[in-house]
Amino acid sequence: MAIRNVDVNVTSPGRNFVTLKIVTTDGIVGWGDATLNGRELSVASYLADHLASMLIGRDEDRIEDTWQYLYRGAYWRRGPVTMAAIAAVDMALWDIKAKKAGMPLYQLLGGASREAVRVYAHASGTDYAALRDAIRGYVEQGYTAVRVQTGVPGLGQIYGVSSGAPGARYDYEPAHRAADGSAATAPTEEVWDTRAYLTHMPTVFERIREDFGTGLRILHDGHHRMTPIEAARFAKQVEPYDLFWLEDCTPGEDQSALRLVREHSTTPLAIGEVFNSVYDYQTLITERLIDYVRSAVTHTGGITAMKKLLDFAAIYGIRSGIHGPTDVSPVGMAAALHLDLAIHNFGIQEYMPHNDTTLEVFRTSFTFDRGFLHPGDAPGLGVELDEDAAAAFGHTKAYLPVNRLQDGTVHDW
Ligand code: GCO
Ligand code: MG
């Protein structure tokens, strides 16, 4: 048996997704997620124009060899486009192998290490009252962990914070189309002031602890916006509020920046959603500068690479916190859930539910129950793309916003 067909599907049921379909000579179909928010067509081209023909005729069972062939065999290694493309091939091959075995993928990864996967929700609000209501809503649904993001007095729309418009809980998240829903031609711009943010945020954590007590796991995302010394001071200052983690406090390229943060604080640190290789973590893991690995399976070379990365992290007592916003497709989310259920050093899983339109196009078998997800027991990843439904939604160009300081300087994400 061998790989017979490789197809790349680009669809936009509310937001853009890139999905790889691999079909074997005996008709087994495997799906992989290759979505790279705001740069989707680059990965689609990498797959369709460069990799697809290399895969035809290969033995679909040789997952490790195929991974090495695409990674080590290529002259140009790493980078989000390459690693998202390799991830999609890898996921699709694992999907096929598990379907052939008649088992959910987590069984092939060693079987379940837990009954279900604890997830955290995204709560946000332009002011504290709105944030508190959002947190309360999640606590009532059974969530035990919530990421909190809020507006900062004096600043306008901030990334990660819902505008508060009716029914628009996650309106900050996808890359933005034009206001009328058509293709955007350039990113929108937001204004940022780190000093105002650093003054305001600790007061928010204090109120959350007053209102929700000590039991709730509170997470917060800094979106790479602080300098090392700002991050060190902030992480130290918020220690009394016992964050589950502070995410992406400094720009991702500079692994040594986290040494400074670590020297000054015991607030747990998470980073990695913009990383795409184990080498992005080498210093962070071996020097124990972080507590959680935030990579997406979709952007870090797939299940094969993530399993190795997380096993490496486990040696240093570092746990998983796999990236799971809606810019990984339900296929990528399922891949994360199978790993989460199987690995020993699971920490927590991010969960932003996809909207109904997306879920009509991707048929999922994972289930949510009172703050926990389970990948389900369908053979394979447990997600199927309905290509007819997908065909109704053409790709629509969209951009993540650009961030500027009040004087106009382009700032970090
Ligand atoms: C998170 C994130 C995402 C990113 C998004 C960008 O989930 O922690 O930071 O919401 O902003 O993945 O494409
Ligand atoms: Mg993040």
C-alpha cells in the first residue's frame, strides 16, 4: 500500500483553514491541519507546489521516515510555513495509521494517562465588570481555569479582548477581514502603552482573587509585549495572585530574556505559540527557564515532533500547554487532545470553541464536559472534513492587527 492522492483544501467557514487530505491506494483517508493564521496560502502552496508530488507512492506507514525526509532531507529547515506543512503531513499519516489499527490515535501514543483533558477558557472584557461576567459564565459551565485579558484605561481596542458587541465573545481572534466581511488589503492597527498596562493589570488580578477565591486557575497572556526587565518586575509583582501561568511575557526570539524574568520571580512562565521547532526551546528547557510548552501541534511539525519535544520537556519537569485557539482547525485541535490524553507531563489545554459554521464543515468527535475535553474513541484523529460543505466558503484574505506605541512606533506583538 502507498499514498495515492494528496490534496490541499482551503476553506473559510468564518475564518480561513488549510487542510491536507492524504488518500492511500486502498482508500483510507487521513486529514492534517496546516492553518497559519493570516499566512494560509503560503502553507497551501508549500504543500501543493512542493511536497505533494514527493509523497505520492510513498509507504504511508513510514511516518518517522517521512518526517525526516521532509525535514532533514530539505536544505531549508524550520520556520512556521515549512513546519506547518510538515505537521499536516504527519497528522494525516497518524490519522491513517490509527484508522488502520481501528483505534483512536491516543491508543497508539501509549494509551490514556488520564480520564480527560483539563482546558482553559478565554475570558475578556473591556472593563472589569465585563471581565467578571465572562469569568463567571465559564465557572458556571464547570471550567476550573480561565485566561483573563482586559482593556486598559486610556487605550482603545486591545488584542485578546472582545469588543463586547452582542454575540461577539471571540471577535478579537481571527485575523481580520475588511469591516464588511470581504478580503482585507492591510492589517488594522492598535495602540499600546506598556506602562499603562503594567499599572492596571495587577489591580485586575487582585479583584479576580477577591471575587472568585483561591481555587480558580488564572492564566494571562502578555503577547510578547514586555521588555525583559518589565516582565521580571511584573511577574514578581503578581506573585500574590498565584497565576497558573504568565504567557509570552517577552518577544519569542530571545530565549535568554527569560533568564532575567526567572531570576526575579516564581510566577510560572509559558511560551511557544510562535515557535516551530524543538531548537526554539533548547535553552528554555535545559536551563528550566519555563514551566509550560505552548507550541501548537499544527505549527511545530505535527505529532511526531511534538511528542519528542514534550518528552524532552518532561525530563526537566516542564509540562504541556498546547496552543488551541480557533486558528488551529478542529483537526489540529484533535491532534492536541490525543497527545494531551496520552503524555504523562500534561499541564493544561487551551480551548476556544470553533463556531457553528466551522463545525458544520469539520465533523468532530471530541466532547466537552464541565471544563474537560476528551478526544473521543472514533478511529484516527476523529475529525472529518466535509469537502462539499467546505466548498461553499472561499478563502478570504485577512490580517492580524499591527501594534503601535502612542508615538507611532511599531511595537512587539
Ligand atoms: C493564544 C493566542 C492566540 C494568538 C493567535 C494568533 O491563544 O494564546 O495568543 O489567540 O493570538 O494564535 O494567530
Ligand atoms: Mg497566546
